[in-house]
Amino acid sequence: MADIIDDIKFLNANVFNQLLTSMIHDKGISHIDAILELCNERNIDIESIPELLSPQVKKLIKNEAISLNFIRDKKKSRKLVL
């Protein structure tokens, strides 16, 4: 698969999601780490990534970020704990 990807000059959403999934399964890393590693390896601007991600992957990343306390869960932050 890597040979095919190297020959593609234009990175589209399908190719990026395949690369991402492959890296997650091969290396056993999180979605967030896999995205950062892919951007470093292929000199991809991190700002261009959101348009390449599928809605399912975006949801997985959001859940990872919530579990790592990178962002707040809006549903839980509305409640006042006494």
C-alpha cells in the first residue's frame, strides 16, 4: 500500500484515512498521535487535516481528546457539582 501512496501526488480524504487506519493498526497508537506522525512524515500542513478526515474519525478524535482532558465534554461541563 505504501508504494501506491508514494505515487499519488494529490492526497485525498480516502487515501489519508487509509494511511491513518493503517498506522493506527500497525503501530498501536492513538488517532491523534497517528495524525501528527503522518503530518511529520509526509510534510503535511496540520491545518489541512480536518478536511481530510471522515466524520467517524473526527468523532473518535474528539472522544480521545475528551478522555485525555485536552478538551471538555460540553454535556458534562454544564452540570454544577455541589
